[in-house]
Amino acid sequence: MNISGIGMTSQRTKQRMIDRLREKGIKDEAVLAAIFAVPRHLFVDEALASRAYDDVSLPINFNQTISQPYIVARMIEIMRNGAPMGRVLEIGTGCGYQAAVLSHLATEVYSMERIAPLHERAKKQLRELKLRNVTLRYADGCVGLPEVAPFDGIIMAAAAPTLLPALREQLKVGGRMVLPVGNMQEQSLYLIERDAKGFRETKLESVKFVPLLSGKV
Ligand code: SAH
């Protein structure tokens, strides 16, 4: 398929999505620029490419989804808090879209995925895009990456049953973690900030994510 023929690579198609994100309240210009820079149509099946710049989540096989651009932007905006980021960890690579967005905003990005074919496909896609500051790990992300920690930011793309207290220990002082917590009926986004004295938790809006599962498949 000639993707450029259907306007997928057109600046206008992408600009419409950025305008939509602005209308929904995303203010961080660096985040908007990073989203603009990533060709989302390359992260979904060709059959769905025409919807790649709609602000919706889309299926990516294995019962998983590529996150809605708004939620990707919102979570990164909260994690970044207007400051450049050094090392960040994402749990739930999926197709690699959010990792690609993060690669434009952080010096080093680590991302973990428990489903082997998704990990492999994301690796290939990120290599093709020459995003060399992203390291993908095929592993259960529930335990984080203690050997690479500490992180300036940790972002979870799957809903955890609890606030995962072990993971926050992998934050730097001054670091921020954004994660959905809840079950399939009800989930909320949480921000966890680490300062010299300890951790502060803030409950944010309701969200809907696939569940965080344990073990590799
Ligand atoms: N970040 C993706 C969204 C992925 S959906 C994007 O950019 O669109 C969430 C992903 O989390 C799924 O691929 C799922 O397999 C993965 N996941 C769930 N539990 C996990 C765990 N314990 N460790 C690593 N990945 C996990």
C-alpha cells in the first residue's frame, strides 16, 4: 500500500491530531513536538493505518492495544513536569509507540514487555526508525529493572492492582512515576513523586488500561 498516497505521512493529518490534543488540554510543547515526530501509522497494522492519527486506541494483536495518543501525551506530560529527562523506564512496550515518543524526550529509554512477539516487533520497528537511545527488554516488568535504576521517570502502560511499592524504590530523588491502578471495572491514574524525605502519591483522573499481568509468554 502506498501510505503517502492516502495522506498518512502528510503534515496536515498529524497536525490535526496535535490540534486535538491541545483542545483536550495538553500544554507541554516538547511533548506535542515528540508526538508530531513519531509516525504512528507504522506501529499499527496496514488495515488500520487510515485511523492511525485519530485520537483513539487501536488493537495490535495478542489482546493488546496501542494507547490513545491523548493518554500517551498526558502521562508523559505529568511525568516530565516541564523538565528534560535523563533515564526513563516504561513498563508495557506493546508496539513500541510510547517508547518512540519518549525517545525524543529522554536521554535513555528502557521499556519492558512480557509478550515475546510484541517485543520482537517493537524492536524491529524502533531499529527501522533508528531510535538508538531505546533499549527493549523481554521480561516481566512488575519488578522493574533494578540493575539499570535509578530512573528519573517510570511510566506504566498497563493497570496494576496496587501502587507497586517495590517499583518506586527505583526512582531517583526528584523522580516521578505515573501509573494506572485498579481492576477491569475501575482504574485511576496515580502520580508518585520521590523527594529527599520519601514519596508522595496523588490520585488523578479515571482511565482504562489493559491489566498488568505477571510472567513472560
Ligand atoms: N506502550 C504501548 C501500550 C501497550 S499496552 C503503546 O505505546 O501503545 C500494554 C502492554 O503492557 C501490553 O503489550 C502488555 O503485554 C504489557 N504488559 C502487561 N503486563 C506486563 C508486565 N508485567 N511486564 C511487561 N509488560 C506487560
